[in-house]
Amino acid sequence: MSNAEELAAAFERGEEDVSLASAGKRSKAEKVEHKHPHPEGDTRRIVNNAMSGEEKRKEQNVKEYSKEQSKEK
């Protein structure tokens, strides 16, 4: 008996389950079941926000300093 015939026979006996999922996507239950906790939370987003804020403050300070220097001349 070939592998395909064995699989068909097992399916007919009810030993094999056929997935009715479309396009390989997970169901909501599977998503919840396989979700891993992220203990750090949004660390990367927070760090990037802080770094960009620091860069903006530095740029603003340079602009203000250059304006003061041009007024003094």
C-alpha cells in the first residue's frame, strides 16, 4: 500500500485530522496559546524615543546658542 493510500485509509477511519485553516494562518485560539510574554515591554520604543528627544534638545541648544552669538555681533 502506498503512502497516499495509507493516509487516505487513516483519514476514512477518522485517525487523521484535516486542517481547515486557510493560507497557513493561525486561529485566534492558537495565537493566544503560542503567545510568549515580553518582560521588557516596549523597551526599544522607549529607548529610541529618549535618544531622539536628546538629539532634538541638543540641536535646539545649538540653534539657540548660534542665535545668541549672532545677536552679540
